[in-house]
Amino acid sequence: MKPSWKFIAMFAISAALSGCDTCSNEVVQTVLSPSGQRKAIVFNRNCGATVGFNTQLSIIPAHDDLPPDSGNTLVLDGTIPLRMKWQSDSDLTVLWSGSAKIFEQQRSVGDVSVTYRD
């Protein structure tokens, strides 16, 4: 039995759409840990007109590039200026002023503890 052209067309469209990522990341700030082994990266993520910009934070090994994904530590609605300070290689403090809707806020990433202050 031959598959119908409608099935083939639907499969092709699904495959094409699932591979499309309309989001882009713009790095705002990178802060290395005291030993230089890790880095905290603040970036603005834009996923198109229906979502808008948001501010995100990822903690990754210093030699890695920022992945094209969402942040692994913090996601805030809008473009929010963040300040970061490594207290040690395993302790990061993140500060921002004002109110922002928090979509994600991790207290630890791997063996790094994250403290938030406003």
C-alpha cells in the first residue's frame, strides 16, 4: 500500500517545522568564577513578536560556548539589568532592582549555589 500524498506532505511540514528555532540569544555580560573554571552569562533571549525579550542567566564551564537554549539558572520577563558576583567557585550572587516576573529561578546549578538579592 502506497502512502497518500497528504500523509507525505503532512510529514514533510512537521519535520520542517520541528527543526525551526526562531529564538536568538544576545550575550549581555559574562563573569568568570574566581578560578576561571566557570562563567555566568547574562543574555537576552528573543523568540519572536508573540513572546518578546526576556533576560536569562546560565552557568556553564568557562571553555563552553553559550548553548542556543534557554538559561539554566534564571529567566525573567523583559530586559532586566543583572549584577553578578562570584563569592567563590561554588557560590554566585545575582542582584537586580525593581520587580520582574520570574519564570525560572534555580537555587543551584550543578555544584554552584545561587543567591538572589534585590
